[in-house]
Amino acid sequence: MKLDTSHMRYLTPEDFKVLQAVEQGSTNHEVVPTSLIHQLSGLRSLSGTNRSISDLAKLKLIAKLRNAKYDGYKMTYNGIDYLALKTMLNRETVYSVGGTIGVGKESDIYRVSDRNGTEKVMKIHRLGRTSFHTVKNKRDYIKKNAKNGVNWMYLSKIAAGKEYQFMTLLFAKGFDVPEAFDCSRHCIVMELIKGYPMRRLRKHKNIPKLYSDLMSFIVKLGNSGLIHCDFNEFNIMIKDKVEDENDPGFVVIDFPQCISIQHNDAEFYFKRDVDCIRRFFKKKLKYEPKSDSTMLDTDGFGDGYKYPYPLFERDIHREDNLDELLQASGFSKKHPGDRDIEEAIDAMRNNISYDSEEDVASGDEVNSEDGDSDGEYYYSESDEEDSEGESEDSLEEENERIIEALSTGIGNLRMDSLGNYILEE
């Protein structure tokens, strides 16, 4: 879908108000009624609203649905393009739009510049193309929002917002990704990388180092809690010029499909990312490192290192929680270690432990005179029967005192580490 901005300069503020009204009404209407458009636009005159609607329809920024049961209009991709550009123009992140850099299966890439003449890249998400309808089934955050038949423009907004979050945080964490400058609706403005996609790479001055750096990127991302899921020669940019020795010479792009390392299929997608790089280097660059047990260096992969490529179980060890911060697909708030903590807390609450299975079977009493038997307190069933009535009375009396203190505000209350109120004397 071609981005045509030639008519944008002729639109009036009233036209943009009506266009925004159609966008706002589209959140719960497939076809927005004309009366609702007038109400949401805030224009005084109905005739002025109708005039703007007519002009916007001629420019194909909004469209009238055939055989609709009532008079109304729906937003088109051209219309949402204009709204996104207008927003970024007001923020001064975009001043002019140039030609197309590339067209992907789910996005269009354009060259833009700001008011100072700095060149940037604008990525426009275009979910819903006939060749990529399965996107709803592949991404959890889209599947969740697509249950009730949400339109593709709304899903494109979600994907753009998700990618902007990923890029912003990853760049701040020192990953080799483009710097993101702005995001509006389904558009992202980011840093222009002077280079070319790795799919066009046939020669390189240091192929083993490039291979090792790419594999290390996958592991570093995994240790931070994320898996790219589309790590291949199409989403890796090779720079024309390497700045210094610490510059790996590449930049990774395209992040809306990232998942958490807690995802049920995390190991599968991690292996697929690794296999994509191995296959490209073997087929196009004739490079396939072999395992060498004599090498001890495990900081990289390939020639000169112990392992030829990373494995999920062996090399991924959580060092950061980017998947939690970004709420990546497959992330669960309960980390594996949290289950151990919960079991420990339950044991503390129950305050029951037995020395052996024989003690449980015989009901023998096991006491610790000094109270420091490995930090545990033991008691027998007979102790429980003798003290059951007394403990219930004392607990009931203490609960009544705590309730009275909470209701009157009189009393010295504090809360322990388990969230229980304690009434101090």
C-alpha cells in the first residue's frame, strides 16, 4: 500500500478533527454513524462536518461501506497514515517523507527526515495483507485482542507499540538495535542504519567473528529473558562502516514477535533462530564450525571456542527480566524460583516438620531443648491435642483485640513479613 502525502497540506484543522472522530468511533463501531462523527468531532455546524466527510471520502481517507444498515463511514489505512504523520509532525520527529526503502510481509519502510535534516527511518505496520493472515495465530498479544474480530488497523497499532517498547528498552540496555525516536498509532520512527541486509552478504573480512557475535547476541538476549523468534538474514543489517573494535558491525531489527524464555515453545524458537544463522553461514558463506573439545573458551561460539553453537538448556541462564518489564508473550509472573519461595512460606505458616517417617508413624515426641535444631520446631500429635482448645481460645481473643484496634485506631499494630497483623503490648 503506497503512502501518498500529497494531499496532506490541503487538509484543514476541521478535516483532521473529523478524521480523528472517525478513528475514535472505530474503537466500538465497524461503521461509525455520521451523527456520532459530528458529535465526536466537536464541530458546531453539521454542514461543516458533512463537508469535511465529503472531502475525506474523495481522498480515500475514509470510506463508506456498501449495503450498510445506516449512514456511516469507516477508517482506511490512508486515513490512519495521515493521523500518524500529523501527530509526529506536531512532535517535530518527522518533517518530510522520502521514498520507499523496502516492503515487507507486514510493514512498509520509508526514508524520512526531521526539521534539522537528519535522516531517519519510518516503519509502517500493515498487518492483514493476504500473504500474512496467520499473524493472529502466531502472536499471543494479538490473538488475545483479536477474539472479538478486531480490525487489522487496530492490530497494527498494537504491533507497532509493542515493537517500540522492545526497541527502546533493548537500546537502553546496550543491545545492537536501532534507536527508536517516536511512535504514533501504527508507525515507528527509528534510527537510519547505513548498511544492507545480511541476506546480500557474500564476503566479510572476519566471518568467524561475525558468526560468533551473532550467536552471542542470541544468548545475551535469552539471558535477558527474551527470544527474537525471527532471527535471520532478513532482520540483520550489516553496517557499511564499523565505528570501533567494540562495534560488532551489525544491527538487529524487527521485534514485535519476541517471546519470553518462559514461553512453552521457547526452546523450539531459540533453536530455530540458531539454525537460521547456521544455515545461512553454511549455504552462503561456506562456513560451518565444528565442535572442538580441546578448546576451553566458552565466551563465544565457532572456531576457537569450545562449542560451535549455543543450546537453550546449556547456555541460557536468566540474568535480567526484560520479558517481565515488556510483558512478552509467554511470560508468567511466577518465575520457577517463586514456587520454592511459596512452598517455604507455606511451611513457615504450617510450622510443622517431622524428623523421620518413623516418627510420623509412631507419633513419638521429638523436642529440641535449646530450640535451634536446624532452625526447625518439632512437636508431636499429643502436644497438639493437649493445646488445641487453649490455642483456639487465645487466638480468638487476640483476633478480637486486633479487630478492635483496626476499627478504633487505638493500639500498636504492625505487620509481619507474611502480611499478618501483630498487636504489640
